[in-house]
Amino acid sequence: MSIFSQRSTQKELMDDLDCSGPVLEQTLRELKTINRWLGGNHVTTNGIRKILKKKKVQTSYEVTDLGCGGGDMIQVMDHWAKKARIPMKFLGIDANRNIIELAKVRQKEIGNARWEVCNVFDPDFSKEKTDLVTCTLFTHHFTDQELVGILKASREKARLGLVINDLHRHPFAYYSIKWLTRFFSRSPMVQHDAALSVLRSFSRKDWEKILQESGIEKFKIRWFWAFRWQICIEF
């Protein structure tokens, strides 16, 4: 059976919620560079624009970013919102306390952002409402059934919608990132996790099945370069 025929269940080093230190910091720096050069950040902001375009204009919006990591995607969204003149504030949540502390330091200039240690499986997760939920390179860390739970909780939490930006499980994506990180990465975590993250990611059929099991009917799936899926869900 091909390694691309179904999602891998092998854990990444990043899945250790206690990971910290210089290796983690180097990993976050490299991930920021990879996402910038491969154009993946645009997938999230494009999805936000699509959802807001269909909704009644508000005086301001709150976006909750799941698995925010070092806060780089919130930095991108903040820059995009200001350029588009859309008043927006942000809540970045991550289950790793060490990562949240790094985000507070790295993104201290973003005055309209809050950072919170939170596990999406916590029953209180959906109690604090928000306008939009976003997650970038987050969903592939979970099993299909765990994702069904996350999607249901996000539907309770968000008033307007959810934007998912994650990888397409494809041989070209796998071998490309495997060789790029082998030669150019200085982070053992990136070298281990980058190619594995592709194997843990999704086909279109995977997403259709997960969304159906979540009871979500109003969604659009679109493919972007470089091997990204954008899932826009309206509530």
C-alpha cells in the first residue's frame, strides 16, 4: 500500500505539548520562512475575505486562531486587515504554554492581540464566542474523529465562520519538503516533522468525509499552490 493512500497516524515532535527551548525557537523561525516563501499564508487571509464578503458589515471583528504557535499567522492577518481597513482583533490559542510565552514576546507589537493557553478539547473552549475561527497547519495534527469534535466545537464558538488552511497529501509535496529541509534546515524538529506533516495531511475526499461526519453542509474546498487546501465554512 502506498504511503499516500491514507493519513499517517505517526506523531510529530511538535505534538509534545512540553517541547521548549532553542530547538522550538529555531523551528518556529524556519516555519515562518517556509510559509512565507511557499505562499501558504495567503490561503488563510483569502478565506477570511471570502466569508466577510458574504456577511453584514460589522464595526469590528474578532478572530480566534487555533494552534497559533509563535503568532506568525496572527501577524500576517493583522497586517492584511489593516491594509484592507478592516478593524480586527485577535485571540491566539495554543495548548503548549511554552509556545504561548514565545508568541507574547515575538508579537508584542501587535496591540490588538491576546494570547491564551487553551486546549481545543477543553469543554470551556466554545463558551467564549468569536466572529471567526482560523487554523493554519493545525488540523493535520489530529485524527479524523478528533477533527469532527473540533469542527463541532468551532461551530458553537464562531458566529460567522471557520477558515482552515492545511496541506495536501501528495508525493510531490512530500519529497520536495523532505529534500529541502534535509539540506537547508538546522532544526531537528523541522527535519523530522516537515515531510511527516504531509503524510498526516489530507486528500479532498478526506475533507469531504470529515465535514460530512461533522454535520457541516455549507462549505467550499479549494486547492492552492503550494499543495494547500482551503476550507471555508459559513455559519
